[in-house]
Amino acid sequence: MDLNSNSNFVYIPNDDSSPAVTKLLTDLNTRSINLQDKYVATIKKLQDSINDYQYDDQRLENIYRDHQTKKSQDEYTQLINKNRQQNDLINNLASSLNEINKIQKKLLNANTTSTVNNIRSFKGQNLVVTPVNNNNYLINVNNNCLNVDSNNIYSLKPCNNQSPQQLFKINTINDEVSFYNLYGSHPTEQDLKEFPFSVVKSNINNYCLTDNNGTGISMDKCTNLEGQKWRGMKRDNISCIQ
């Protein structure tokens, strides 16, 4: 049988020094070297992949940290902007309140001596007043005028707008400052609800006109009493109290 005629078999002579054996050993060595190189390359590729994975993991961590830092900065910026908006809103409200107070004071100041001819106490007493000048008024009672002397003795006498004993001022209390200047204390919440109100003071002794629960009027030291709180108004067709 001719072994060389069958391509599925390789004839290996017994003599190791023959060219065929030498070629075969060389081929095997070359294949071994190639396999080793391929193995080394594969290991290196795997190692590079592991390094790349580790690098990506660190990069992801850095990205996350940067994101968190930016998120914190954004939240801080949003908080600052929100606080600024709230401060602007508060300032706008304060400015609006100041404008309202100015308008209110203008309206109160517009209630001059030429417009007020009647005062009404918080207790319900109505009195006719006659404007004289410089916020001075006569208080009309029974076709006469209230008269007060320096000893706080009060009576009714014929009206005389030249007599200091018959002149009274109507002072408006519309804020905490004017309240404190009058009473020497700060207003309560109830007092604040009653703003604005007026007190009627004698030019002679600075005593305040008091409504004694509808039984009459008197002149007393100015205290925070409901009977000493009045509101001025303009009325038509009024007559003196009887």
C-alpha cells in the first residue's frame, strides 16, 4: 500500500534526522509559538478590558460626583433665587403698605376743620362742633358751648369763639406713634383694630372730653377709655344737642 497516495495520512520516517521530521518539528514549534503569542495577546486584551472597565467605573463615579455637585449648586442657586424673590415680595408689600398708609393719612388730613361739624363717641354720644381755626372747635350743647377753666370746672356758656376756655382740638390717633405720644404706652391688638380714632382735648388743661355711657359728658385726664374715643364727620341739617 502506498502511504503517500493517501492525503489523510502523513508518513513519518523512523529517522529523526530526515528532512520530513525536521520540517514537522519546525512546523510544530512555529504553531506552538503562534499559540503562545495568541494566548499572550488574548490575556493582554482581557487585561486591557479589565483596565478599561475599571477606568469607566471611576469615570462614572466622577460623572456622578460632578452631577451631584452641579445638582447641589443648582439647588443652592434656586434657593438663593427663591429667597431673593421672597425678599422682593416682602419689600413690595412693605412699599404697598407705606403707600396705603400715606393715602390713609392724606384722607385723614383732608378731614379738616372746614369739613367736620359732628363728633360721635365709641359709646354712641353725638355732639355738634363748630370749626373755628387751626383745628380749634367749639362744642355746642343746648344752644350754648362747653366752657372749661384751668381748674377743670366745666359749664355751659354762650358761644364765644375768641374764648380759649371754649376751644378744643380734635387730635387723630392713627398709628402706634401717635398712640404712644398720647398715652405713654403701646397699643393692644384691640386698640389697633380701633384705628383711626380721635380725642377731643381742651386747650386750657389738655383734659379729654369723655362720654359717660350716655348719661352726660365730662372733662377727664386722657386715658385709654372707649368714652374718650371719637370720630369726626360731616353732617347736613344738624342741630345742637338738647
